[in-house]
Amino acid sequence: MEESIQYAKQYLEDLLSFFGLNTEVSASHDDDVIQLNVPSTAQNGFLIGQHGDTMRSLQYLVSTALKNQQHEYWRVNVDIAGYKQQRADRLAEKAQAWVDKVKQTNEPYELAPMNAADRRVIHKLADDSGIRTESVGEGRDRHVVLKPAESN
């Protein structure tokens, strides 16, 4: 695992240096996912991109490089200036309101399409709240449906 972490860290630092950003990336692991955190810089907006698209692309590049080098661990999570954590926290606040609505009305509630990471946040929060969830749709139209818990 340490070899994979070091490779991923160095690869991301090299990528960032192409953008003129020489910074130290902190690296750790959580289960089988390599966590790479880039500190806040003047280029945060550029590196994060619209709705985190550039950041996810960097994550994909690092993951693909690990796979191509036959590293044992290749699942990667890149976060820039804590953006992903802040986004997850904001989404969790919204999701709590949606969960409460489903509990009150006892009716399913369809959410707007979202990326896999955001869907994962919704699934976890709903599961912890006793609400059933289902991801439906394909590609960019994939979204979560919140459903009331089945009564016994």
C-alpha cells in the first residue's frame, strides 16, 4: 500500500507542477482508497473546476496511472483545499431535509441527477436515517430516489 501511496502522491505533484504549482500533497489511505489532499492555493478554482470536474479528472488520471503501473491499490480520492468535504457537508444538510420530507409524507422523492460521489453521500445519510434509497438512470441522468422505510 505504501508504494501505491507514494507513487500516487508523486504523480499528482508532478501533474500540478505542469500547472506551475509546486506544492506538497498530503497522502494517506482509508481502507483501500488512497486519499490525496492538495492544500489551498491561488489556483483553487482552476484546479477544482466547475462542480469539481477538473478535480475528478485529476483523480481519474492518478488512478489510471496506478492501474497502468500494476499497483495493487488504485482507487484514489483527490481533494483540493477541502472542497469535497465542504461539498459533502452542504449536500448532507440538503439531504437531511429531503429525508425528513420523505418521512413526513411517506412518499418517494426523486433527486436531480448527480455524480457517484454525491450519490454515495445521499445513500449513506439516508441509510443512517432509516430511509431506503435506489440509484436509477444511466450515465449523466443517474439519480437517487429516496423511499420510505417499509413498515413491518
